[in-house]
Amino acid sequence: MANEGSYEAASKRSDEIAADLEVHPEKYTMLTGDRPTGRLHLGHYFGTLKGRVELQEKGCRTNVLIADYQVITDRDTTEHIQDNVYNMVMDYLACGLDPNKTMIYCHSAVPACNQLMLPFLSLVSEAELQRNPTVKAEMEASGHELTGLLLTYPVHQACDILFCKGNVVPVGRDQLPHIELTRTIARRFNNRYGKVFPEVDALLSDVPLLPGLDGRKMSKSYGNAISISMTAEETAKRIKKSQTDSERMITFDPENRPGVSGLLSTAAICTGRDAAEIAEEIGMGGSGQLKKYTTEAVNNYFEPIRERRHQFEADLDYVKDVLHEGNRRANEVAEKTLGEVQEAMGMVY
Ligand code: TRP
């Protein structure tokens, strides 16, 4: 998405930060988040959730945002939003985010964070907003005209990151234009009004992207994803229904055998084994055996996570308390930063 040169630079910075995080976790404030549009799946888990928990345990400050306002960037409804948000908190907790260490909150509940949008909008030009490749792709995928929010949400995402002075943002490559814009906004604000904001960098995952069961990008809308919240039976059913091919001999060949290879990649990541090695072991066992192996691999890995999730499902009051406490803390942080912003701008009356 981002052009190659800036990707190379971001990737190099990301490697440096990953190394420094091992030595000086206290220098880092992590902020990242998700849109509450449905249940989190294995792609989210291996691509980012697992890494967030590791950062939490390393001892840097960790903040996880449920980006509810971003839901309406490319859709016209907030249907199921409350249910999606509570379920997202359950997924987080089940995967090991600890609310005593990680601030979990929704940006709609943090007015002072949203208020940063006004000065930040003044720091970017319309042309800069128009050329964001991720916004363009999202607009095309949505089939909508460009709304004011879709055009400007990368600025709002800068508010998400900067309100807590986040300086490390674990994201996928598609988010790099937004991180670049956040850096620009922070730099311009600091130059114009005085230093309030840190320099922000992306932390790119070194785990290869896990494809869906059909080998395409994992996505709920393709029906090729396994959700963290699925039961063992639902998982088995989804894998059973997945499309393989007519060749009996199992080989790992993502390009020519997307279905077989999607299953192998899933089994590999859950067992920590090599996909080609699993393929060789199954060999003439065919897709029946491959599906059985993959189902067991997923269900074994996620059994303890799903068990924890059941406990949270049965205790919605606790889930709400976690979110309320996160929102309360986020408001405290945001009001402090907004105060600094108003002070820097001389807007103190
Ligand atoms: N745009 C991100 C996504 O679609 C979600 C998000 C919102 C985010 N605010 C953020 C990610 C701030 C990182 C930092 O996945």
C-alpha cells in the first residue's frame, strides 16, 4: 500500500524499536486498536493480539482502543455495536490482555480525545487527505461516495494515538499511511505551538499474514475465518466445509493449492510446526486427514482461551466494569493532554 521506499524505512525503524523494546520497555507507550465490526478471528490473534499481550508483559505502557466511531467510516449503521464492543472486550480478556496493565476503552467515550480533532484538522491539507491510499481503497470497497468522516478519520486516528502520547503502534502495512500522517500532525503541532507530542513509529508484525481457509485474505465476509469465540464443533464444521482440491497427495503450495495450503498454514501456526513438514507427514492421507489434523491443532491451541472466554460470557457485569474503568482512565489521560494542547495554543481562559 504505502510506497516501497517509505515501507522500507518504516520496516527498518520497526526492527530497531522491536530490539530496543527488549532493553528499554519503559520508553514506550503502545496504542493500537480494532474496529468493532464482528468477532476477532485467528488472523487477528496471530497477527496482533498475541503480540499485544507480549508487549503488556514486557512492561511498556499498553493501551488498546475499541474504535467504535471508525465503524461508520464505511457503513451506514451502528447495528449490533454494543454487542460487538462487549464481545471484543471478552476476546481481549480471553487472549490475555490484563485490564490492570492494559487500558481498554472506546474512543466515543472519551470527549477530550475527540476534541483534539479540531486543532489537528487545521494541520493537514485537503490534498494530503485525498491521497491516502488506504482511504481510497476503503472508499472503493464500500461502494460509497467519500464521506467527510472517511476522508478525515486518519486524523481522528492520530487523536487516538497522540492523546495518550503513544509512540509505538503495532499495525499492519495498510495502516502505515495513517502512522505517517500522525507523525506529520505531531511534528507540525510541536513546531507551531511547542512540544507536546512524541515521535510515533509503527511496529510491524514479523509473523507472516495468516491466510483464510481458502487461501485468500482472512475475512469474516469471505466465510474463510475461524473466530476465537467459535466452539470446537463450529470450528470443525467450518474446516470440514472448506474447499480443498482433487489431488490426494498433500503438498504445501500456496500459489497453486490455496485451500490445502490455507489449512496447512493454520495447522502450522497453531502447532508451531513447519507447514511443509506437516504436508509431508500427511502425504497420501489426503484432505480428510489434513482437515482432521488442522481441526485438532486449532481446537487444542484455543481450548484454554475459549474456556476463559466462557467465564467472561457468563459475567457481562465484569466485562462492562472493565470497559468503564478503561474509559475512566482514558478520560483522565485525554483531559491532561487536551489541557497541554490548550496551554500550548494559549487557549486558557
Ligand atoms: N484503523 C484500524 C483498523 O482498521 C483501527 C484503529 C483505530 C487503530 N484507531 C487506531 C489502530 C489507532 C492503531 C492505532 O484496524
